[in-house]
Amino acid sequence: MRSADRRGILAELDAQIHVCGLCRLSESRTNAVPGEGSASAKVMFVGEGPGEQEDLQGRPFVGAAGRLLDELLVGIGLQRTDVFITNVVKCRPPGNRDPFTDEIEACHDYLLAQIATITPKVICALGRFALGVLISDKLKISSVHGRAFRKSGMLYVPIYHPAAALHNENLRSELSGDFHTLAELLQSEPPSL
């Protein structure tokens, strides 16, 4: 698919997400946060959901966790514009509570459409919610972070959410290591897992 076609499809999805009313999160949002980045990205990052700053600005990962994500990207030779960044849910859960199952399900088709349009080489599940939605809810992020998983023909790498490293400094080196693993995966095609 041509890059222009991908951009057009993503723009249509963005428009749908901005007016979406499929769940209660639409009632309290300031802005929906569809995602942003390259329509031809080799890497897609999927977080849990927008926080306060993301809700205000309508952009993913613009707060402190986003600044750390940007640093980690630069550390492996990438810029934010090289990747695509989105979340499992596209609207902020009130008070930054965990998203409910029905809210995740309401947004799931949007996420699947973004993945199908971009067809990234690697999808990074940032944190336990993205891990559960994209790979398996039976896995723990602390046990599988930095490991590659192949599922339905896609390559997934669970990584600690940058916010976790902001709250627990001990995770910062592990997070950095996970990004270096990601860089290695981008340089080669790993065997099927």
C-alpha cells in the first residue's frame, strides 16, 4: 500500500475516533487521542491510554512519560516522526484509572485498523495493559519485557511503560535495555517464535 493511501486511511480513522461515542470515556474527554507518527512506520508503540496532558493536547505521550520515550528513541537512532505511537484506549479514563474491559473492547477495532494500515515490522506493547490486549493477559510484563513474540504473523515486543521507569528508577536501565533489543530486532529478521 502506498504511503499516501496509508495516510488517508489513518486520517479517516482519526476523524472517526474524534467523534466516537462507543463508550463512557467519550463523555469525559477533552480530546480523543487517536495516535500519531509515520504511516509507514517500522515500529508502532501501543500504550494504555491518554493521561491528562494527552487529553488536553489531543496527542499521545506528550507528558513526562512521552519525554522519556523520546529520549529512548533517540538513544537507538530514531525520532518520534519515524514511529507510530498510539494507545489501547483513545480517550482518557477519568482520574487516570485503569480502562475497563468494555472500554478496551470499544476501541479495539480502531487499534486493529491502525495496525493493519501501518503494518509495522515490530509492535511494542508498552506496559501490562497493552501486553494483555496485544499478546496475552496471562503474561506478566516483569517476566516477558524485552522478549520478542510472534502472533498472527506480527512481531511483538513487550516493554515496560516509560511511566513505570519514572516511578521506579530501577526500571530505567531495563527499559533502556529493552530499547536496545528493539534496535537489534529492527536490524535483522528474528526467527519465528
